[in-house]
Amino acid sequence: MTDAPTLLILYAGGTVGMVDTSHGLAPGKDFAARLDLALAGLPPARRLALPDFNVIELPDPIDSSAATPRDWQRLAKEITRRNREYAGIVVLHGTDTLAWSASSLAYQLQGIDRPVVVTGAMQPLEAQGSDALNNIEMALRFAILPALQEVTIAFAGKLMRAVRSRKRHTQSPDAFFSPNYPLLGEWVNHDAVFYADRSLTTQQRGAPRFELPDYNALADGGIARLVLWPGISARQVTYWLEDDLVRGALLEVWGGGNLPDDPALLGVLARASGEGKLLAAISQCPQGGIAPGHYAAGRALAETGVLSGDDMTPEAALTKITHLLAQPLSEAQRQQRFLSSLVGER
């Protein structure tokens, strides 16, 4: 160990740490020793360029497809409890819901004054040709930069704002992209190149505070995600929105904010909104935002009380709805905060 600032690696599970079992790949343990062994194989100059770090394995690492809002909350609490001890934090997570967890962390850790870099891999650490070691090396190098003060995703040579990122491919190592915001940094010749002018540090710091509400009440179906399809009926939407457990919903509409001109469907949305349920809409298109009212077919969206999610990702929009509903806010406060950019998500 040296006197250099130390990073924390939180291993939460996922493909990056999986091992072969008789039932296929499953989350593995003893990750710290496995990572040390893998890093020892790097060229000496690259190994020496890495900061010191400690590894903490969360109890019962999971396949990220099993993650729930409780897991987002558990990660945020762990980071909050330990962040003052470290110069930066790297979270190792499964790729399936990585963008969801990272987006939720951004809302819970508002105003954080050090890097939180989330990464994972499409192949296990020990697999032939795995992308794991390169992603971890990149994450460690970015996580030591004091100018990086937000939650990000490092993957396949790209550093992206967490609330602007999505998974786009099931197999390619280049699995994540940032559809509506430029990269925060790039991994060039095994060096971390950071574009500071695109970061929250220079754009939007806001009040430095952590928000760690209890997500338990929303973890079992408290938020609905409704993707429109041709022929969707008011009856089908009613089944979702009239459920007493559902307190909010994200609608994924067509194009720039269009939905069917169906008075019954619009009535269901207006009734749910009038009951205080937090409804928001984004486009099904991965790039570009919505502008309700630009087309006649979209004018009714705003009239029903559905809030515009602008160009937010589904992951950022739904985790934001969850975060706001978990707090003791008035309906007006929730709406105002949803329409505001809290962590650069819109």
C-alpha cells in the first residue's frame, strides 16, 4: 500500500464475477482474490498506474435481473456509509439492470463530491477474451479523478452519465450508449480522458445532499411501465392504473409525444392523474425527446395531467418517479421536481 488515495470497489454481483456451475453461470464469491490475480497479469506500467483499492463483496451477490428497488437502496446506503473513507467508489454490477441501479444511485446520492463509477462485463472475469478487466481498469482510473463528482457508467471505453445511459445490445462488449448526451470521458490508449466541461461539476451542482428514502413501499409493484402499442385499449390501461398499489406510471408513447385519440383512454389517464398518481411520458424512440402538443394527437397528453419526460431514458424516468414517490412531498412538489433536472437527467 502507498499513501495515494484509496478507492472502494463494491462487488454486487453480475456476469463480471460469475463462475461456471452445473446449472450454468452463477454469481461467484471471493472476488477480491480473483481480481488481484487478474490485475497481476496487466503490463507493469498499467498495473502501477492503478490506484490502491479495497474490495467489499455485498452479501449474497445477485444476477442483476433479480434486482429490485430494495437493491438500489441497499447500494446507496452502503456508499453513503463508506464514501467519506475513500476518494472514489467503483460498483461492479450485472449489465441487465446496471443502468437502472446507476440511475437510482444518482438520485439518492445528489450532490456527491467524488466519483461513483458503475461498471460490469459481458463475460466473466476469467473467461477467454473477457471485457471485464478492461472495464474495471478503466473504472478505477476514472474513479480517482477528483473533478468527477457524479454517478457514471464506464463501459467499453466510454464514460457516460448514469442517468443518460442505456444498455443496447445483448452480446456485444459495446453494450451501453448515451443516446441524448455526449460522453463524459473516453479510455484512450489505456488512459482516462475526462471532458470536464460536460460534467455536473461545471453545469449543475445543486444543493449537496443525499436523499435516502425508504423504497420498500414501492418495491412490489408500486410503479407501472406502460409501453403503447397499436390497438391498446382503455380497459387494459385501467387494469394497471386503478390498482391501489400503483402510485405512479411511466408511459412510453409514440414519436414526439403522440398517443391514440381515444376519449376512454384519455379519461383513464386523467382520472389517475386527478387521484394524485404521478404519471409521466417519454418517447419510445431511443433518441430525441417529446413535445406534447406539437401534433394534435399529442395535445391531449398534457391535458390529462401526464408530465413530459423530455428526452429522459426509461431507466432515468422510472427511477426518478420511484424516488419522488418515496419521499414526503406534496403532489405539486413531486411534479415540480420531476420537471426539473436534478442530476442532469434531462
